[in-house]
Amino acid sequence: MRAIIYILAAATLASVVPISVSAQGTPAAGALLADDARWAGDRADDKTALSDQWKKGQRMAADGEKLVKRSNQRLVKLARDARSFAAKADEANAAQAKEENSQAKGRQMIADGRALQAQAEGSSQTASGA
């Protein structure tokens, strides 16, 4: 708002007081006021641009804080899930080892049983043949 007032004042003064240069080369009062008004207008534009930039930075910082907060929450959850999955994986590995041992025992029992059957057949054939 001030910038508009300064610009209007400078325009009014510039039209009323002709811009002239004295013999020493110094600008007249009207030119000085016009320069001041132009400077004030530029400064107001700069303030607006800086304000917009500051607001944009504030929004970006707020969005960044939200993102960091959400990421921290997800990281905590994922760490908890990783521990849970690791415990489940350990349990599954233990159960797998137990089943592999049972399978090996079963195969050994099959081999021993067939050996006993073969031995029994050999014994029965020798007993019946004699």
C-alpha cells in the first residue's frame, strides 16, 4: 500500500515540478522525489518477493517435518516387523532342522526294517531248505 502511495506522490510531483538539472549537474527536487518513489516501489516488490519466498520455505519445511515424522514412524514399525520376522525365521529354521532329523531317522528305520526283512527271509529260506 505504501508503495502505491509513494508512486502516486512521485508521479504527482513529477508532473507538477519539472525535472531539471541545475548548472552544477545536480537533479532537481522532483527528480529526487521520483527516484525515492521508484526506490520505495522496488523495495516493496522485493519485500513481496521475499515474503513469498519465505512462505514457500515455511511450507516446504512443514512438509519436510511431516515426511520425517512419517518416515520415523515407518522405520520403527519396520524394525519391529524385522525382529518379528527374524524370530519367525529362527522358529521356522529350527522346525525345519527338526523335520530333517525326523526324516533322516525315518529313512534309517526304513533301511533297518528292510535289512531285518531281508535277514528274516534269508533265515527262513535256510531253515526251510535245510
